[in-house]
Amino acid sequence: MGCGVSSKLNAVKTIPYPSSSGVEYAQHQFYVMGDDATVLLVLDHHLNTIDSLPIVAYPVHRIPKDKKPDIEALALTTNQQLWMIGSGATPQRNNYWIADLANKKISQHSFEKLYAAIKEKAISALNIEGATFMSESLLLANRGHHGFPFNHFVKIDTASIQHQKIPSFQIIPIQLPSAITHFSGISGLCYSPTDDVLFATASTEETNNSLDDGAIGKSYIWIFENFSHFINTNSILPTHCIDLETVDNRFKAHKIESICLEKKTANYYHFLLAADNDNGQSTLFKLALKKD
């Protein structure tokens, strides 16, 4: 697996769309959701806006912090349903939405009971920031902060989401890479099933809770090889850690919130990464990561 020196930044674009927190790729299009946005943005391969789907009804395009649903994670199913998942940090952030990309129908659902069970079992400071589907599971990433300096995976049996009042789940602590000297919170996930590799974004931020923004530090990509073999262990450590500033200085002062895999070629993984600029705009990065 490649490291920072084996990666290259192919495109950077800042868009007038607020607080990008989740990205996914499907049907040759990118889907971008902001945690305080009202619409799901649809972009073409060149990152030009081609459509938008209304998700949350609100009179202005940026929802106030105390009212926003805080959609922080996107995850795509094999049958092209896009899940948009709230962080669970407050009661109004307990919902998730499912968009059927074939007919653009969107339905709203609740994770209230699941989130309450997760808090009761292990994670008092709930702040779901990343999500991806793998095999028969929905994998969530819970981001810690300086007041709760722990990251966790939450592995949920997807069948039980529909058939039980509280879905069955497993919580796995994530160890920080040894190269990181300051706590970094996990912020996004994507999984490559053919390689059994999980890619995660993480970033440092000077905040002591899951609600407030703080000064932006470094952002990273964490790589978990042979992921399915280790997900059932007591804790899990990234195989590799990439400091994105060492790849390209244009990552400096950007808080990377999400990652999705666009395609794989013979030598590279091609990703889209999204940064929340905390100013009503978002920056998107096309990154190629060299394979071993």
C-alpha cells in the first residue's frame, strides 16, 4: 500500500455549498451532503453541479446549528440506495435518510433507539462521522474529541435494522497510529470489498466536545488492510497513516470530513475527499493513491 510520497493530488475545487461532511460515488456521479445543508448535491466527473435533491425543508440554505439534522455520513448499498446518517450528538440528530438513486425517492427514518443503546453500552459522547457498507454490515465511525479522546467503529447487522427494535451491533475501539502525537478524530469511511481494505479520513481539531468547531490542524488518511479479518478483535490499528500535507501543501488548514472511492486502475486508487471550510463553502480534492 502506498504512503504519502506515492500519492498525487489531481484536482482541487472550492464550491459554494456549505459544510460538506459526506461524499459518495454512484452511477458516474458524485453525491455530496453538508451537515447543515438542505439539499444533496450531485456533481459530474469534473465536479460541476448537475443536480440537487431536497432532503430537509428549511427556509434558508444553511440550517442553524441548534436545528440542523447534522448529516455527517453517506453510505451506498449494492442496490444503489444512498444512506445519509445523522451524527446522534443531540436528539434532533438521530435520524437517517435513504435516497433511492434510481427514482430519486427519499425516505426518513430514526436511529434513536440504536443510538441510545450505543451510548448506554460504551460511547457516551456519540458523534457518528463516517459510514460504509461491507458485506452484511453497516459500519459507522464515531469521532472522539479532546474531552473524549477515543475513536470507535460500530458494526451493525444490516438485516436487524429492519427486523428488530434495536439493531444488533458491535463496538470496536480504534487505536491511534504511533506517528500521530495529537489526538485525531475519525471523520469518514470507504471500503473496497475486492481488496478488503478500509480507508478512513481523520483530522485534528481543537474542541472539547462534539458540538463546537475548533481550530483546524492536520488531516490524514488511515488505511486498514485485511479489514474483515481484524474487525472482530478487541481493538484495531491502522496499517498505514498518510499525512495529507506531505502529499500536497494545498491540504494545509483544510479539515477533511469524508472520502469516497471513485475508481481503481491498475496502479492507483482514485478518491474524492471533502473538506468543510466552516464558512459556507466546501473544498473537494481528487486524490490518487498508488497501490503496492
